[in-house]
Amino acid sequence: MIRNDGDFMDGIIPLWKPKGMTSHDCVQQIRKIYNTRKVGHTGTLDPMVEGVLPICINRATKIVPYLTKMDKTYAAQVQLGIATETEDAHGEIIEEKAITTPPTLNEIDDVLQSFKGLITQIPPMYSAVRVKGKRLYEYARENKFVERPKRQVKIYNIHRTSELLKGKTAFNFRVHCSQGTYIRTLCVDIGKKLNYPAHMSHLIRVTASSFSQEETITFAQINEAKRTNNLEKTVVSMLRALQHMVKIEVDANIEQKISHGQKLKNFTHVMTSEPFLLVKDDHLLAIYQVDANNHNIIRPVRVFITNK
């Protein structure tokens, strides 16, 4: 549902985040351009990484949690022979090893395939993970060591996308992974299995929250849309953004009850324990979930229509 009352719109802007901007910078820019304070992004990207960054505005900020937890796809490059403190190309070098015998392509492919499935990662010190109330990067800047929590993530698919590059010291790969995967750490761990220190030398996020690179819009295009009074064309509906969720059509009577935030009975046909969408005439009305204590009842989680 896109609501456009003058300068007020609800929906998602499938932004292509440029290099040099933080995700917060992007949010601030969107606030100014769309003249609204209600803006939220759906997954942090490092400043020097470009890629898909869906931005939710106004009532669509209610669906941010349902987008951040979705899978993502990245195009990355591993640089062998050099490890850095930040695990990317912008940190201080902490280890070097000459590559006298480069790995074969078959060896690289075998190592990449060994990461498929559930893997355990230790977040990099230069990351936003909180430990005892502070971000890891804050400890790192203070030269303090803290034990980092291990996390399990899932690699759905990973494959090499180039020959050996940069004098046979680097290669590109593409990875489809779960929320919370650190590609920097993945590159370091790939290097370890190839018996070399390594870091991530390049990264692009090519899909996020069901949006692909081809569907994104740049700040230049957004500013041009504002100049020509066409900003509403840059905003995608919440229903499109949540297309991965189960959708159930309802009638006007149910719509009335939803607008009052009521629990609904006789929904035993709902075949999912996950939150799902209630829709009428291709408009998103609410997100509901089966009641944990009575599977014949569904309860509202997010409601997007007002009382009628």
C-alpha cells in the first residue's frame, strides 16, 4: 500500500547505496528528500561497500524487522597473502605471506563448497556487534580485547566467479547467505583453508529483502524524481516488499475488524506458524499470526489501516 497525501508516502525505496556513505547517512538523506522523520534501513552496509539497501518510510517502518532477517546475496573478492585488522582492504596490515604457489582453481572451488550449510563465525572486532553494552569497534579503537560471541549462519550457495586475479593472488566469488553473515570473516576463513592470510578486497550486495540490483534506484534518480514532482514513483509498496510471506485475502467484514485491531476466529486453514499478510484488493491491511494458546484464533502483529 502506498499512501500519498501531499508529501506523505508509505513504502520502500529500493536504494542502491553508493560507496562512501554509511547506512545512517542514507537514512538522513532520505529524511530530507522525502520530508519525513519516519525512515529506517533494512540492514547495515559498511561505508565503502555499495549495493542494495531497501529504505522504509513512514508506516512501512513497521515492517523493517520482516525485511532485515531475509537472506542476502553478495559479490565479493578475496585477496590472499595479506590479513588486516578490519578484515577488509581499509585496515592496517597485521600479517603477510608471499604466495609462491598459488592455489589451483579446483582447490579454491573445493574450499568454497566446504562452507555450504551452517557455519560458525566469530564477528570481526571492527563490527557493530554489542558486547557488554558496547560495540566491538569501540573496544577495537581503544585497543581493548574482549571475547567475541560465536554465531551460526547459513551459506545457501557459494561459487567462484573469476579466474585468479592480481598476479594470481585474488579471486571473486558470489554467496547467497542468511542474515548476520560477515563476508569479511568469510573471506578470512576461506584464506585460512587455503593456508594463506587473507582479507576481503571488494564487496557488493546484489540482493537484499527480495530486491535485486536491477530493481534499485540511485540518489541521482531520486533527486531527479523530486525535481520533476514524481517522488511517488520511487516508492515500492509494502505488499511487494513482503512478497515472501503467506498472503490471505479477506472481505470487507474482516477488514472492518482488522481496522479495530481485533483478534479473528475461525482461521484454522492458516497453514503457517510464521507471521502472514491479510490483504484486500491488493492492499496490505495487516500482519497477523496464529495465537500460541488457541490455533483457531489469529492475532494482529502490525496493523496498517485505521478505524472505519
